[in-house]
Amino acid sequence: MLPEMGLVQLTRPGVASILALLAVVSLALPGTPAGADGMMLVDRGPFRMGSDGDSAVEGPAHGLYLEQFWIDRDKVTNREFAAFLGARGLRSADGEEYYDADDADARIHRARDAAGAPRYVADPGYEEHPAVEVSWFGARDYCAWKGLRLPTEAEWEKAARGDDRRRYPWGNEPPSPERAVYGRPYNATERGGQRPAGASAHRVQDMAGNLREWTSSQFRPYPYRAADGREGPGSGVTRVVRGASHDDPPGDLRVTMRRYYEHRGVARGHHHIGFRCATSEDLGGR
């Protein structure tokens, strides 16, 4: 808070000075982008991961220390993923599908530009909705294409939970339509970032609701230990999904909720799973 004496005798130059000071202060607030376009900073430090009072796979609750990382404020959109498909195509070099383009739920389709060259475009009205029908491989390689990576499930939970052990991204108050997109009919997603009251302690949007999210992590029991192999590569392994979707019930919006898919599910897209990217690179100077 600014000293009262600085608010009593303000001249015009003084106002400019105060505004400059406010800008500097805002950069020091937790989760402020600080020069990273669309990404939020999560500072290094401890937090409490998991729950002892919900499903067995969410426990035991345990302390964990993470280094600093950045994470997308919003989920990747259909428009953004369409650009990736235009650059990379529908499959990886080793044949893994990026996107279920032939699924009825797909909201990105092939088109042609003015010169007749093929390209991919998001369906009208869904450009800024979070991307659906993206496989885990598509999410992984999109992030790499952007010079980023998928978040680990530990990073995802810390970005959603902060360090105060809250039950939901916004705190401990029960879910409400002002905070999250949930309890809706099948495929009723909405444009991201429309629920600021539901932002996490690090100001990350839509971590509960709209779509669940892919993480980099293989599914293994807690306690979470990155060095035990769960963050290793592999095409035939499980992958963890965190968060909740637009058609999930309110009881599934807690930040400790864990789900996972075997390879068949990892290699396909789903109407209720999206993703966002992260990085350990220091973006503060950008």
C-alpha cells in the first residue's frame, strides 16, 4: 500500500511517478506475466500436493518443493492448434496422431487458401474456445513447436492450488457458475478466460472447468517424485489428466483430482480434454 503522505501533495509529475511505482509493484505480484506474453510465473518453493480425504489415488498428501516455472494463463485454443496442424500436419514423424480430425466433435477442419493450398482452420464461432480432440502427442508436440513443454502434474497442481492448500483454484468456496464452466451438456465449451472469479492463486484461468488437461506425467502412486521415471519418455505408457471439464459435476472440480489414460486413450483426442503449455526457462526478461 502506498504511504498516505504520497497521496496528499500530488503535483502532475507526482501522479506520473505514482503510476510508474504501481506498475513496478504489479510486476512483483504472484502470477503476474512480467513480460511473458500469456504466461504466468509460479515462484519456486514448497506446496502441499494431494489429499487424504478424497479418492485413494489422490493420497497421501505430501509436501513438495518445485523450482520456478511459467505456465499458460489460458488453455490452447482451436485457432492456435489449427496453426500448428497447418505447419506440422496430422501426425508425428513416428506416426502418432495429433488430432482426431474425422471425429464429429472436432472443431478444426481442412480448408484451402486463395491459392488452393490446403490448410487447417477453426470452425466459425469456436476459434477462441479451448482446443478439443487433441491427443497427448499433439499436445506434447504443439508445446515443443512453441519452444515450451507440457506441465508436470505437480506443476499443474501448484499453479492451480498455490501454497495455502485450497480445495479449488479460487479458494475453498464451492463451485459456482461465476467461477467455472461445469455441469453443462456434452460439448458445451466456451471461450477461455471468461471466469476471472475462478482464477487460481497464480491468476491462471479455467483450471477447473471447460476442459480437463493433459500433463507430461505418467501415472504412478504418490508421493510424487519426478526422478522416479514418471516424467520419462515413452509412447506406450499412461499419462495423467488434471482438472475438470464442462460436462463434469461440481464434485470433480477439486484441484487434487487425478485421472489417467492408457496408450489407446493417450493416442486419441477427446471432447473433454485440452491442454496448456509450461516452461522452466526464465521469461522475465522478455
